[in-house]
Amino acid sequence: MKKFICMLALALAFGNGAFAQKGKDIKAAIDLKDVKDDKVMVTITTPAFDSETATYFIPKIVPGTYSEDNYGKYIENFKAYDSKGKELSATKADDNSWKISGAKKLAKVTYLVNDTYDIEGTHDIFSPAGTNILAGENFVLNMHGFVGYFEGKGELPYQVTITHPATLWAATSLTDTNASNEIDVFTTSRYPDLVDNPIMYSKPDYTTFKVDDMDILISVYCPTGAVKAKDITPNMEKMMRAQKKFLGPINSTKKYSVLLYLTNGTPTDAKGTGALEHTTSTTVVMPEAMPLDQLEELLKDVVSHEFFHIVTPLSVHSKEIHFFNYNTPKMSEHLWMYEGVTEYFANLFQINQELIPEDEFYARMAEKIATSKNFDDTMNFTNMSKNILDKPYKDAYYNVYLKGALIAMCIDIQMRESSKGERGILDLMQDLSRAYGSSKPFNDADLFGKITELTYPEVGKFLTTYVSGDTPINYDEYFAKVGVTKTSVKQPGNPFLKKMQIPYITVNPAKEIVVVPAIADNDFMTELGIKGGDVILSINDTNYNLDNIYDMIETSMGWKDGDAITVKIKRDGKEQLLKGKVKMPTEEVDGYHATDASKAKIREAWLKG
């Protein structure tokens, strides 16, 4: 009976013949049961308009991607109706907007939504920011791909009603206010809060636990069921407990959800690997074929980064972030903080909580230094952030995870020196969180002054010299402040890539993987007897060619010395099997090591304080 009553209520609210009285909120209905041609129907019940025209937008860009992805391209059959079901004129103005005439009579709009996962070869949308429609099996609802906003109405409350198969369950940090197992109702105070809360529907496979007073949800969709939420939960829980302990009093959310989608790697499935942050959750896409230990290691780095976004931009952000314009955005100057500080924390907490040894932390920072040198080291970082959507700045976006993290490291070290070890960048972020908080954005131009006020003149000078200036940072100078000096260190390499950049393999016209001649320094190749010119046909009974060469490289990252391995090669036109043990190559690279015992106390405060 309850199901019948709920369905009747939906019919009255969203049918063509009758409508609920217009309110000051926006109601959206998403139908995941009646999927037609891999599309779902969305119905928007509109608020009142006092103008003759209204514009409905689907986002062009969303926070965290810094990419113009044009989600409106995946909308079809857009129609507008008055309260009597009469169709109004609706004209598509561009890829992401529709202009509606007779808006004073407007009662609802309807449209169909295509997903992005099964056509990833036709666009550049980052998989964790994309959408999936797999009828009866899985729906990834990054809400910016399904629900839009009316011009001037983005700050109105939203109520979203989702009908779905009873066998599927919604993983999200939102609260479902409907008890039905086929109808979910979610409410948010405004459109940005809706976009900030993704939902993944799949057959229930999740775990929950508490970290202090924060509820954690881990939900997994795996096509074959080979990986379960319970498999990854122990390490995720250990990591999140360490993160919360590291953060101390910063606590900006009562619930945090990890929505993990494992892709099967087929041409019609997601191909990207990574995560998209939200203030109370993260959407993660990883390959299903990845070995479990390698998956867990990657999740530790990726999810910890996204989790630390509860500090910034959730608790500390500018007006450009708080009042984000999804179609004509004005970007903030402070990507160095939103992404850089977050990435730094994702590494620092691991040494702080003894999850990695000290030398590994130095190796990670050294790798960031080396990789960041591939970008223009004189580029003004605040100017780059403000213009990140335009060339040449958009091409330097990845540097926010490299130099941005190094900027945070140098600020941390400078604060430790200026305070004789008593305060670091975590203290700064706690102070900024108290000064602003999630509902009080700052003015971009005011941030450096506020940071200087909360810290030391040396920090203010660093910001104007190296962040809003064009002077390259002398990292050796900052490492010396904590008794760390440059040295040559050996680190594990990759069997197929020298220094993760120069390939030991290439591809011939037949799409076969061919070993290049220069492999003398590759212990993996020489140990097995692989020679330049050999064609690699399979490894451990998995066939490889150009189509899955990246899978081969990715799998090799999980190999360990002593693992048994069988490689089928073709040499001079004849196939043969090479059997042996894995011997991973090592590489000598620039690194850092603690050498100055007189700085041990400040170094300990930096890493463990």
C-alpha cells in the first residue's frame, strides 16, 4: 500500500495533467527504472518566475576538475510545459543552456540524459566526474550531469526524488527521507550542495564505521564481484583514523562516503583512474583487474588526498568557490592551497602517523621537485590559478599537485623555524578554519594578508616572492632549515619505463609490443634473458599488445622481487617461453636524507609534531 501511495503522489506531482502548487524550491525527479536506449528521464518542477523568459543551465564546468566539459551535450529532447501540460517554446542557446519563453506560465521541464562512461573515447571528461547508466546494475549520479539550475535560482532549496529498482541501493552522504525501497527523496539547501553530493546506485556492497564522531561509508561496485567493500575496509579504516588523528580539532563533516567504481576496462566502460573530491564524499574510479594490494596502496594515496579536502576548500575557501558559477566561472587565485596543501597533507600525515618511513617521505617530495621542473618554474602561481581555464596556464594544471604541495611544505618548514618548532601549516589551516569556516568565504585578495597576520613576516615574504611572484623556489635552502640535504638515492624502477618517463618498449605496425635495444641497465629484462628486438606476447598467461599496453605497465607496478614470472616472447619469428623470478630494476636519482643532527628537534617537530 505504501508503495502504491508513493507512486500515486509522484504521478500527481509530475504528470502532464496536474502539478503541485508552485513553491520557492526546485523539485527534480529522476527515473532509474524506466531506462530507454541507455537514457534516463529527468523532470524538473519549477519555482515561480516573474519574467517572460527563463534560462536553464546544465554545468559547463564543475569544481575540482578545472576543465570545460560541457555536460549539456549529453541532454536530449528538452521540453518545457505550463501547468495544463501545454508545451512552451524552449530553444537551445548553446551546449549547456536552454531559453524558455512564457516563463511566467512555466510549470516543469523534462529531458533525457545520456551517460559519459560508455562513450569515453569521444570526450575528455575525467571518469570520476562522469556519469554511468547501466540499467538494473549501476548508476553513477554525479548530479551535475543530471540536474541543472535556472538562472538566478541556484541558491534555492532542491528536493530530488529518485525512483529505482528495489535491488539497487543508494550510496551517498545525503539522507533519504523516504522509507520506500524504490523511491528515495533527498533535499539540499541550494544547487551547489546538490552537486557536491554524488550518489551511486548498485547492489548493496558497503561497510560503515565511525572515526571519532564521523560516520564513514565505503561502497563498492565491482562488475564481477571479485573485490568487496570488506576487502578494502581494514586499510581504509586504518588510514582514515590516522588522518583524523593528524587533523586534530578540524572536523567539518559528520559523514564521509567513498564511492568506489571498479571499471572492467572494456571499450564501453570508464577508463580514467583517480578521484573527484566533494566536501563529504569522493567518487573513485579504479581498474577491477588491479591486484588487491596495489589497489589498496593506490586508494591510500588517492582517497587520503580527497579526504583532506574537508580542510580546504570545505572549511577554507574564497567567494569564487562558495558562489561557483558553473557556466561562466571566475576562478580563485589560490589553487596552491586548495590542491597543494591538500596533496601535502596526504603525504605528511603518512610520515606523521608512521604509515611510511622518513626516507620514503623525502623520496616523494624529491619526485615532486623533479617532475615540477618539467613546467615553467617562473610561472606566477596565483596568476596561473586565476587563469587555469586558459592556455598556457591550463597546461600547467598538474603542477598544482607538485609545486603546490612543495609550496605548502616550504611554508610548513618556515613556520617551524620561525616558531622554534612549535607551529606548522596544520596550525595555520586550523586558524583559518576558525576565522572563516564553511559558510564564510574570504576575498581572494585578502588571503595572504590574513595568513601573514596568523603566522610570521617570513611566511608573508615567501608568499609574495614565490607564490604571487615569479622567483623559483630553492628547495635545498628550505630542507637545510630542518637538517635535510640532497644526496643520490636508489629507488625501485619500472620494468618497462626508465624513471617512469623513458620507455624500454615500443610498438610495431602489427600493434605488437617490442623491446628497444637499450636495456643494458634494466635488471628485470637481463635477469629473464629478454633482449632488444624481442616481441612481448604475454606475461603470466595474459596476452598483451597496443590495446592493453597500459594494463601491462600498471600490473608491473605491483610486482615484487622474487615473484615467479613467465614471459612469452617472439624472437627472430619464433615463439619461446622465458621463466624465472622478478628482479625489479633500481634507479639512482636525486633525493634527500637527514644529515644534520643539530636540527633533529625541529625536524622531528616538522614530521611528527
